Amino acid sequence: MAKKINTCSALYTPKVMEAFKNPHNYGKIKNADGIGKVGNIVCGDVMWLYIKVEENKKHEEIIEDIKFETFGCVAAISTSSTITDLVKGKTIKSALKIKKDDIVKKLGGLPSIKYHCSVLAVDALTEAIYDYYLKQGKDFPDDLLERHKKLKKEEN
């Protein structure tokens, strides 16, 4: 009899599988300060990222709470969970510095065909922060505005 191989375990690191099986910060924030929605029409993954922003004692804007809803593969759910862990409690300025490589490193790697999931997670964060600035009527930092414009161009 042939031995059955679990292809997910063969493709993904234990950290990816743990984040998939037990995702952190899953759900929706009612009355979120910012919402980012991104998707990849090629693979069908769709992510929503919700943020709640508060001001700390230094008058810096921090991401007090963050949650996600993701419809997608193992990597999409794992990267969504991981980005919430990476930015929760951080300033917006610090959160905007997070790159796809930070997510991949935290997960112990991803198959190259799944790197786009880490990009989606960063893009969802970008869009959530952009939405927050838009709702607050604040001036956008140049890098945030450029990233948003690039995303909208790619979307179209």
C-alpha cells in the first residue's frame, strides 16, 4: 500500500502550519478606524485587515488592535495572522516599514510560488492605514501615498 503524504506539511514550515491552524487576531473590528481590502485574481485570495488606532503618551498613533478576515490558501491565512502579530502595538510609522521579507522570515520561509501571499498581507496593511488617514482627513506620508497609488494602478 502506498504511503499517504501530507502535501501541506511537505510544502510549508511548521511555523506556517501553526499560524494556519491557530491564527491570531482573526475576525472583524466593529467601527474600525481603517480597513484594507486586497486580493489576487490569479489565485483567488482575498484579505481584509481592520485596524483600531489610539494615541500613546508620546502622542504617537499606534495600532492598538488589528484583525483580519482572509479567504484563501494556507499561506494567505498564515501571512495574514503573522502581519497582525508584527504590527499590533506598533506605531503607524513602524508598521509601514514592515516588508514581505519580514513576514516570510517570521514564518521560517514560504515556497516561492506563495510569496505573493506575503505581499498581499503588506498591501492590506498599506490600504488599512491609507483608509485610516483618509477617514481622519490627515495628510498622507509620501511613501504611503505612492504605495496606495501603485496598488490601485495594479488593481485596474
